[in-house]
Amino acid sequence: MKSEIFILKAYHGDCILIKTFDSSEQPFNILIDGGPYETFDYHLMDLLDGIGTIDLLVLTHIDADHIEGLTNFIDSTVFDGIDIKCFWINCANLLPARMDGDKIAYKHAITMEELLIDKNVPKEKFSRKITDQTDFDIGNGIKIEVLSPPEGIVDRVSEKWPVLSGEYLEKIQDIKVSGGRESQLKKGGLEDLAATEFKHAKEIEDDLFNSSSIAFVIWGIDFSFLALADSRAEIVEQNLKKRKYNDGDNKLIVDYVKVSHHGSHNNTSNALLGLIDCGNYIFSTNGGTGRSRHPSRETIARILYHPGRDLTKEVNLYFNYPLPEIELSSGKIFTGDEMKKAKANVIDNITLIP
């Protein structure tokens, strides 16, 4: 028996399915985000075939490239045939107490809330607001440490959250509790880029949706996985330090890291990487769309050459799309010689992480 981590081809978004098990060898399935709308139709639906239970469904935040595929899933008959034990979604109207931006993102969230109400999902499955103050010892060898978001940011995102229509307010009361882009190589050498000062492009107040991302560590029987969603580096760094992790003799040791925000240059800092001991970094992106192109050469540089990196050990970079396809949107990210020098292995076009 071996845990399986699937990084689905979710275009410019995230969709991760983890099939693991507890100490009694009972299956434990976790679905993290759904990617854009078409992710469910073309990738997730087939993977869910034969799965009778999802123990935890996580919507990390309400950006379209994370929520739309889940909305499509919930609106399907596939959803009706799967028993979902618990939802982590921080949707204001579905939490036990309403937690009174972006209008499009809120629209997607309201659509999801209405679909879940129409499906009569029991209220107790939306058990609590998920913040960095909530950890879960699920038992039988599985536990989760939540590293983002801070409660105050979740509350600020929710201040403008639309109230459900009168129809759905009544319904919820009845739910029972039960081509070639320009090359990035010209940005400079990887070692030089890793040494440049890191700073976010936006302040937290101007980046509330990403700041409200649910980021967490899953400790399974035979694996550990740091799921960073689109979280901000300083929030996760702060919470790791609160848990007594440091960049010296007590780093967070995990088997895998899903790199934040598809590897964009504003979400992965040397300071955060210095707190983590990991040899496998996962990028979920097809290269991006519009003005959002990823992964960035700067993020690759920091992973490979941050001050805490042990250059005697190899590191694996996993991409869920073919690298040439990614680089049509992102531009040339690195060369083979650069990867060889950094003792980095590139594994692309992969869904099931070995």
C-alpha cells in the first residue's frame, strides 16, 4: 500500500487529489481545489471514477482558477455519488456564524454556496472557519497543520461577501444537520537572482484573496505534503516560526512542497525556503494566461540557491504540463546546463507524483 499524489493538469490553476490511508490501512482521500471550470470535465471526473468517499475537500481560496472546477464538480451527478465527509471552504454563508474585492470571485463563491445548498449537504460538514489557529489530529496516523490564513484576513475578505438571496436564505434554514513568449533567461543567472531582495508586489490589503489561502501540512502514514495554494510567504513563514521551526536545527521536513501561486515570483521567499527541508517541489501550471505567466525564473532560482539549500543533495522539480508547453506562455525558464549545475532534476508532464 502506497499513498498517491495526483497533480492534475489544471491549466493555469490548481487541482490536487491525494489518495492515502491511515494506520488501519483504511483509505483517506483529500481533494484540494478544482482548477478552472474545464478541469473537472477533462481531468478530474475520470480520476474520481470509483471513488466512493472524499474525506476532506479543500477550497483554498475563491480565485476562479481554484474554485470553478469544484463548482462544476458539485453541479454534476458525480458529486451526488460521492460521500464527502468534510469541507474546508471558508464560504461565509455556510459557516455556523456568518463572517460579514473581486466581484467575479465572489460570484463564483456564491454559486458554489447555492449549489451546495441545493444538494442538501448537511451543515455539520462545514464545521468551522479554517485559519492558522486550527490544527487537526484526524487520528490513525493522519494530522494536518494549518499555516494560513490568519483569522483577521479571512474576516476582511468576508466583510464584502454577498448575502444569499431570500430564496437561499430560506433553503439553508431547511438543510438538516447531519507561442513563444520572451525568454526569462535574460533576467540574469540563477545564483544572482536568488540573492536579489524579495518583496511582494502588493500589500496584504490589496491581495486579500491570495492572503486568505488555506495552506497546510498533511502528515500521512508514508508521506508528508506542504500544500501552499496561493499563500503569501510571510504569512506561512510567521506561522512556521510560531510552531518553533527555524532555519537551523529544526526545519520543517516534508517529502513534497506544492509551490505557492504556480511558482510566481511574488510568493516564494528565501526566508520561507530556509525553514523547509524538502527535495521535491511541485509546480501546477500550464504557463499561465493573460498577464499572469508562471513559473518565474526567480522562484526557480530561490528554490535552487537559497542560502539554506544543501548543494550536496539533489532536488526534483515536478511540472504537471510538458515544459515546452509551459514555456510557450512563460518564456524560457532555465537551461539544462543550469539544472545540471544546481543538481536539479526536471520531471515534466506528470500527474501522479512518484
